Amino acid sequence: MPTLDWIGKKAVVNHHRDVSYRLIHCDKDKSVGDPDAGNLLVQGDNLEALKALLPYYAGKVKCIYIDPPYNTGNEGWVYNDNVNSPEIKAWLGSVVGKEAEDLSRHDKWLCMMYPRLRLLKEFLTGDGVIFISIDDNELHALIMLCDEILNGRNWVGTIVWKNATDNNPTNISIEHEYIVCFARDKTKLPKEWKSSASPVREKIQEKAAQLIAEHEGDLLGLKSAYSDWFRENKPYLWPFQEYDEIDTDGVFTGSRSVHNPGKEGYFYDIPHPRTGKPCKMPLMGYRFPEETFLELKAKDRIIYGKDENKIIELKLYINEYKSKLPSIYELDGRRGANELRSMFPDAKRTFNNPKPIELISELISFVTSGDDIVMDAFAGSGTTGHSVLDQNSKDSSDRRFVVVEMDAGIASDITAKRLKKAVEGYERTGRNGSKTSIPPLGGGFRFCTLGEPLFDADGNVSPAVTYPDLAAHVFFCETGSPIPRRADGSSPLIGTFQGRAIYLLHSADAIGVASANAGNVLTAAMLDSLPMPEPDFAGARVVYAEGCTVPDDRLSRHGVTFKQIPYQIEGL
């Protein structure tokens, strides 16, 4: 299998291991709405933020969407394109060293992406997927990078997003970008992704509901009014250009799925309601027995032709429609900027090339549901978080988002304010200055920042670390999974995992000092008092503490392994 190499690779391949675990502090004043909605906006270097979030979200994220720098070479303030930002330059200098001065912009991009993608992989559930927006500048490098980190066997596909019309004098008009998709484990994905999400469908349903209300008791008037509207708007109704019929239950089309796909189906006569003669039968018979046909007929789900010479069809209502995720997706890329401008009409600092809400909503509607978690490590203007809230409102789900933005100004002035407007509702400003009231999407989010590292320069636990912080970190390092529930210190048992019980003896008043009085030493009395997860628990027990006075043979008889803080705390 081909491998990807570049200047600086050796310095970054294992750099994710060297990044410090940090505390995460939530700012109540900047948080919005329901603090328990499960949504986070984290401001800070995304590499450090990802490492800090691992103990809480490893293996829990169903979908990751990132829009990293495209590396076009532009040097102005263009967040999506600028791999030469001061933050990245400083990071490259500290990690790669003097060699960083000789890196090409492609080397820099790969150095920046590798450790971040390496950490992002750890967040995915077994059936989780990552979508990455990119253009021609780094598409080839990105796919090879994902092949190495996520394994080429887990490539799901690459979506071509036609987002522009290029009238510039060039040999080839560039009118597209890409969205690369990889799975954590492709074998665990469903056979196919389907989604009922569609803005066009919603427009049709809104119009249908209006007409049904206006023509109550007048079916012919309803059909005529919908037919006029449909004919006038048909060019804009893709992929619903066959949904040209309506009744009091909604808009529908005729499905030819009555045909039997096998060698021989069911053969029986269906009389035409007007002529009384048997309707034309599919060559291989019907795909369902006569009993099923009678049930469908009773439910008014059969469509007959003008006479018996046409095979019957089934009514397929538009609310039953589910689409597949296409490999070619057409959506005007300017829509994202227009959405942001309508939310912040007076903003002096705009965000270049934000993705449209519809684009991200479309992706997450196919791969997530319920209370799945969606993550974005390059949050920018906050489109991903906004899209999660938007999609939740459409399908009554409870998805959660975790988004990270490096720039403090962007996080506070754009990302957080946008998400606040989405949660609480806002007044949208059109290009002509018109105002439209946008209802709240509900929910809320916590605004967080990164605090000090869990361990100081000497490797000792930082005095700022609380019991819940250390417990979450210890449990993750021991098991590779997030702690099942917040440990408040009322019990030394912080959780169980695959037949093991994990304990933490820690006192903030005696960090770095083993003291039985402080309760951070495993003594004989403490050993006897360790609570069992359940009365008949017979699994292994692992105890983290500053010290231990119990002989090894006694620990062994009790099925206990002692690990000393901080030296034996290991992690990714």
C-alpha cells in the first residue's frame, strides 16, 4: 500500500501523545439556554482541546464534521485557507523545530492535520463516521492521510459538492469542493444510509397543508389548486418532480413497486373500478398476495389507470420518502455567507466561506439520530452546532454537539453569538433590509475554555485539579473509555469496566504527599473498607493512590492491583 511522507512527519506522528491533558472550565456567563442540553463550545487550541475532551467523549461520537484549512496559499485573514496563521506557525516551530522553517505549505498542512486527525479517530463510535471538507489543493494528501490513520478499508466515499459557477478565464472552471468520508469501522455501518430530511419536501408539505385547509371538503378544488402550483414550480422541486398528486392525506406519487422482482409472483385479477374489466397484470405477477392488495385497497393506497390497460400503482406519500446520500450534491456555496450575514447584518468582521446549514444538516440526518453526538474541531462560525439544533427541530431528536474554536475572538464574537441566536431565536435581516422573525430552536450550550494541565512540569498532579477531574482522567487512562458518571469523591469507587472495578484515593490537600490521614494511601484498613460494585463482585480491582502500605501478597489475595499517582497514570 502506498505511504505518504513529508518533511516533519517524524516529529508529529506521535505528537498527540505528548500533548498535555488539560482542565476544562465552563463559563456560566457565556453559556446559553439549558446547561444540561449536552452541548459544548470549547475555545482553545483544537489539539489541546481534543486531548482534554478524550476522557469524557472517547468512543462516544457518532459523527465528526470538520472544515480544516484548505491550504490555498492565501495570506490574508482567511481562516479556512490560512495554514500560515500565527498560531500554526508557533506550533510548528515548537513541535517540528528548526526544520519547520524549510517546510512547504503542503508539509505544514500535513504536520498540522496529522495529530488532530489521530486524536479525532479516538472519539468515534464503532459505527461512527467522519466527514472532511476539502478542495483540490489537499484532496490527494487528505485521502492518503486518512488511509494511514483510519485505514483505507474504511473509506466510505467522496462527495463532490457543486457550490459555485466559475466565470473566470481559466482552462478548467473550478465549481466544486469535496467532502471525504471515512468510517471508524466500515463493517459496522448499515447497508445503506437513508434520510427523510429535505428542505424541498418541507416546502411541498407546507404548501399542501395550506391547500388542504383552504379546500376542506372540496377534493376537486384541492387537486386543481395543487396541480397549478406544482406545474408552476416543478423546475425547482427536484427530486420530487413526480409528486404531482394530492388528496386529503397529502401529496403523493405512483409507485410501480407492485411488480414481482423474482421469477414468479402472485397472479389474480384486479377489476378496474370504472370498466369492471381485469387490470393489466405485471409479466411476473404481483409482488404481494391478494389479501395484501385488499388491505391496501381498503386504505385507499391503490392508483388505477384511466382504464384496465394500465398496471395499478401504489400511492407513495411524500412523507414516506427517504433519499440516499448522493455522491454529487448541488447547493450554492454563497448560502452560508448569506445566512451568517442575515444573522449579523452590522458585523464589521465577517467569516469567509462558512458552510450552509443545509449542507451539514443533510450529512448528519443520514448518519445520526436520537441523542447521538456530533463533533467539529474547526468550528469557525458555528455552522455545525447550528445544524445540529436545526436538524433536531426538524425530526424531534436530541442530538448533541461538541465544537472547538481556536480563535478567542471568533469563539466569543461569532460562534457563541450565532449559537445563542439559534437557541433563543432572532430577527433575520434580508438583503433589502427586510426583517423576518426566526423562532428559537431551543436547547442550549456550555461555553468552555481550557485550563491548566492536569500535571505540572515535574509530572505531579496540579493543585488546581479536583477529584472529579482526576477521576475522569484516571478512569479513561485505565480503561480507554469515558467515566460512566461524574465521580464526586463521596466514594473511592469511580466506576467499573469489563469486569474491573476502578478506585481513586485522592486528596487535594495532600497532592504529592502520601498521607494515610488525608486518605490518599491504600492502607490495610482502607483495603478492607473499599466498597464492592455489587455484593457478589469477583472481578479484579485497581486502586490509584499516592502510596500503599499493604504487602503485595495480601493485595494479590484480595484481587487488587495498586497503581501509584502520578507515575502509573498512563494514557493516549
